[in-house]
Amino acid sequence: MRNAREFNFDGLVGPSHNYAGLSFGNVASFNNVKSASNPRQAALQGLAKMRALAARGFAQAVMPPQARPNFRMLRQVGFSGTDGDVLAQAWREAPVILSCAWSASPMWTANAATVSPSSDTADGRVHFTAANLNNKLHRADEHVQATRTLRALFANADRFVVHDPLPSTPAFADEGAANHTRFASAYGAAGVEFFVYGRVEFDPSAAAPKKYPARQTLEASQAIARLHGLDAARTVFAAQNPDVIDQGVFHNDVIAVGNGNVLFYHEQAFADEATTLDALRRALGAVDADLAPVRVATSAVPVADAVASYLFNSQLLSKRDGRMALVVPHECRENAAVSSYLAELVASGGPIDELVEFDLRQSMRNGGGPACLRLRVSLTDDEAAAMHQGVIMTEDLYAQLVPWVERHYRDRVEPRDLADPQLARECAAALEDLERILGLPGLYDWS
Ligand code: SUG
């Protein structure tokens, strides 16, 4: 078995971070609509998390933000003239569409792509498929830059392949790694890939949520498993519980997280808990590993508390001593049920023996916790050496990115600022500067 590590690619929050209430089914996004945001603080909070985890020896990298506003989309839907004209007309006639064009949602890189490490794929390369995110207008174009960015970071075709996104139609609704988990006895060992879907397009009898949209289909998950060349015996598809989607669990990573052989999950996460666990046990048996479920009962943490605190939107990180740390947002400590559950969890003698807490409030107010902010990429040492090195988080990169944020980012953005062409110029200047810092000339398509 080759030595491998899990890199977490955290999304660097972009300079247009704002609260536009765009994600129907995401409770926090709806609750904070039109409040003032602080992009500078948001970016610094995210960088503080990256720096702290890198300093502890976890493999950490940064995923650059995307260019906003999305003038291409605004022009595609009929706004015209100069950039200033486009913004003014959209602000007058369609302010919600304007806010979609400005969304900094690419910060939630768990939705950027699904990633299969080389020890799982038929051709021995690391496979990536950028998610089409076609459920929401403000996210539906992210795959264009996400694909371009992934191809820039993972350019070595002997080791990496970045597929085109799935067709952008409801049958293939794909939200990336937020609905995908990998289990293995070690990062470099053959593993089990676990896909959780909310709906089946071509089976009208399959259960589906009634109130909020299901953002991942079985058809999309199966297509990705095919594209990545996964072994059927080591691939598990499971239905999410539609009732929890209707309670605000818009992605599986809001109710479950896995790492190593551990599945940390809420008892209501899956449509059929027993069948799902059986399937995982069987698949893990094929790689000589035993599933270690850590099940959270509704009596300990009701679903509403899990959604409010983002307990399961945590990162489960393997430490050198073989135990795991759970990276949680501050909101977990503020919730009485969750905080007492967590105190018991770390004292229980189970696989998770440490909590690491971060203030990610700017992102959390849009429904994005620690796990939303990162894309996991398991890489062997050779693969890690073959990817672009300029995005690896180091003290030196941190020391460049903090002043970059302070130079370019506003500390307040309100809805009316989205009509301001000056904000658009500031965002472009920031990203032009970032291409240089990260050593990625041509990262953005300014045409
Ligand atoms: O897609 N919020 C994001 C949050 C994504 C969280 N990601 C994971 N669970 N992995 C979403 O709902 C809100 C934007 C706004 O309303 O301004 C938003 O897009």
C-alpha cells in the first residue's frame, strides 16, 4: 500500500460574500436574507481554520474563489450595455437574479466536485467530476470555473483526470462531495465509496421530499461511479431520509460524516438505516475493514438541533495516534443538547476523542459549516508532488493571503451594493492579484 494523505481544499471566501436567501430548503440561507455581510471577516475566518489545521500537520490547501459578478449569465438572460448598465438594469428589474450573479457560493467546495482517489479507480488515476449544481441558479455556473480550476491544479494527465460535469438537467442533479463519503482502513488503501441521493428521477414510486428539493439524484451518483471506474463491490448507494430533507437537511453532509472506518451519523439520516449499514459493512468486508458506526439518537440530538448547530457538518480528521478529531463550528457549543452530547462523545472511549472548534459565523449564516467549506482529496505522496504546489497552505501563504484580503475586501456588503460597478472592479482586481499569489496565471477567463 502506498503512503497517502487526505488534503482538505478549503474554499477561499470571495470578496462578494453576501446574504441573498437564494437556497430554498437551506434554513440559514433563508433566515438571513438581505442582512449585511462582512466578506473580509468571512475570508479571514476561513483562512484561520486552514492555518490552524495546517499548523497541526493536517494536509491543507486552498481552492480559489470564482469571478463575480457573473456578467456572462446576466447578459445571457438579456441585460445589456456596459457592465454598469447591466448591473443597473438587473438591480431595477430583477434584483434576485442580480444577487445570483454575485453569489460567493463557490466557497463551499464540498459541492465543487466528487473525487475518487487512485486506489479506488480502474485506471489508477485520481478522478474528479465537477458538480453541475443545477438545482439553484446562483450555483448552476460554478462548474465552469470549478472544472477550469481543477484542471489547473491537477494538470498531470498520467495521474489525474477531471471529467466534464454531468448533463445539467434535473435527472442528473449533482451536488458533489456533500453527498459522497469514502471509507478505508488507510487513505492509501482500497476503499468504499458511499453515495447518498435524495431522489430517483426515473422511479416515480421512490420516496422523495414533499416540501424542499432533493438536490442529488441516484442517476447522478451512478453516472459518477461509472465515470470514475469504481468497483461495484466497493460502491454503496443509499437513499437519504426524505423527511429530514424537509427539515432542512439539504445535503447529506448536514446529517452524516465519514472518515476511515467511522460513520458519524444521525439515526434519521437514511431512508433505511439497517439496510444502509448492512451494505456498508458488506462493502467494507471486501477491503478487510470493519465499519465503526457512531450513531446519534434523536433523543440525544433532535434533527432541528443538528440543523441549527451543524453538528454533522463537521470534519472528521485522522490524527497521527490513530484517533480522530471532530472539527465543529462554535454553534455546537451554543446548543445545549449538542454541547452535552459532544462532551459525552469525546469522553466515551470511542474513535473520536477531541473537538476542534472554529468561528465560521459568516459562512454559517448562509448554511455553510466546516465540512461545506472543504473538498477532500486523498493523494499519494507522488500525486501530492504532482499537483500545483502554490495552493498548499503554509505559514508563508497565510502571511500573503491575510494582507491580500485586507487590501481588497470590504467589511460590509448590503443588497444595494450589488448594483455598484465599483464593487465589481474591486472583485476583479482582487482575483487578478490572487492569480499571482497562487502562481496560477490564466486561472480566470476574463474574456
Ligand atoms: O448550496 N448556501 C449553500 C450552502 C452549501 C453548503 N454546502 C454543504 N452542505 N456541503 C447552498 O445552499 C446560500 C447563498 C445565499 O442565500 O446567499 C447558499 O448558497
